Amino acid sequence: MMGLRMCPGMIISEHQNYHLKENTTVLFTPTNEEPAVLIARLSPAEPLGSAFQRPFELDGHRWLTAEHYYQAMKYPGRPRFDSIRQAPDAAAARKLGRGWLKRTRQDWNSVRTVVMTRAIYTQARSHEDFTEALLATGDQPIINNDQYDYFWGLGRDQRGRNEFGKLLVNVRNRLRQEQEGKI
């Protein structure tokens, strides 16, 4: 069967055995690794995402989603904090928390991963269905397949950091250790 020509010199085949023409460059080779779990962090329908409505309590407040907590923690002790916390959904919370002209806390870039980790871990400890869904991913890598986010996702060119996927894997490993009595 003929491969799909993506651009000059690159052929992607449907089969494990590649039949390459002379002077063809292989950009991607198949592996025998387990496929990754692809998620969409900001989709309200994504059970492993930060926008899925799964209320929890953390730092003395009730949060509708992990995204609410994440966005509000950019502005602790400010009026915007409560506006974000009380937003009707994750999209509204994100809109209130984002913006180039809004001044976030000075240490935000160094604490943002910890903030999101706390929210996701607390949600998992508060909701058994979330823990089960996360543990059901086994040992597969988890990828936030967001083409516009190069920090939490992989970005359009797949060169992003995928910090949200890494965070979920770390929380999954911690939950597994707790279940096995290792912590």
C-alpha cells in the first residue's frame, strides 16, 4: 500500500515495515511503547482535565474546578480572588484570571505547577471516580494535547513541556503508592 506523502521527502506508512524511496528522510519511526493517553485540559467534558466540575475544598474555600483554584491563586488576598472563585464555570474563571495587564503574584511562574498539583491531588483525594480514572491510565504517559499551550500542553509543533500531563502522572504515582501502603 502506498504511504501518505506529507511533504517532500517524508512518507508515513500504515505498516510497521517502511518501504522508503531513495533519498527519503524518516522523521518519525514507530515504537513498541504503549500509546499515550491524550487529554484536553480545558475541556469541561474531560474527566482528567482541570475544567471538569468536581467540587473540592482547599485552603479554606470550596472550588468548583481545579481551574478555579489555579486562576484564583494568581491573586491571593485581592478582590479578583473571590470573583474567580465564584465564577459559574471554568471558562469564566479562566477569563477572569488571564490577561497581560493583570498583575499576578510575583512568584507565580515558580509556584504555578505546585498550585495546580495541589488542586488536582485534592480533587483526586476528594472524588473516588477521579482517582479511579487516573489510576486506570496504568503506566501510560498522559499528554495534554493542546496545540496553543506550550507550558501545560505540547503545543502545535509537539515541542511543548506538557507540564499538565507530567503533573497527572506524578499524582497518579502518588495515589498508587498510597493504595499500596508505601506512603
